[in-house]
Amino acid sequence: QVQLVESGGGLVQPGGSLRLSCAASGSIFSIYAMDWYRQAPGKQRELVAAITSSGNTNYADSVKGRFTISRDNAKNTVYLQMNSLKPEDTAVYYCNVVSLHPTRYDYWGQGTQVTVSS
């Protein structure tokens, strides 16, 4: 059974850093992309960063220059390095793994809380 386990969240002061990790266990047919989403209270879930199997990356404008997504394909693990954190980064961060074969299927983690506050 496929399971995505996020870790690395917590409470950090503005300007601080955190590194989130998401390890995918179990059998996944083919991973096309591994993404990070976040959802703040009362807000819609939004894509923060994505990385494809070929290494292409995409970031939300609000985090460009501050966040870096990376992956270890051999370990089916995706990371999100978050620097210069701001209070508006406070949210639950969710790992998403996308498979496209035979059709699109998304796997989701349970989420990890990131709180940026003095």
C-alpha cells in the first residue's frame, strides 16, 4: 500500500528555515512529478513547488528565490528547503505524488504543519 510520510514541519521564527521531506513507500507504477501544496486556514490549497521526473521545477511566485524543491528518485523522496520564512508561509504543507500511467492518479500525504511566528 502506498503511503506518503511528510516530516520537518514545526514552529520557526520569521527569517528562519525549515526543510520538509516526503518519503513515498509502497509500490507506485510510475512517478511523473512530486509536488508540495499548502493550505492556510480559510484559504484554498495552492501549489507551492513541483518537480518532474526529468528534474524540471516550478514554483509559486510567492516562494521563488526562497524555497527549493529537490528529489531523490532512487528513494522516492521529495524535499522542500524553505528559507527566509514569512508569517504568510504558515500553512499545512502537503506532499503530492503524480502518476500518469495508465491514467493520472494523485497520492497525498497527511500534511505537516508549518508555523512562522515570533
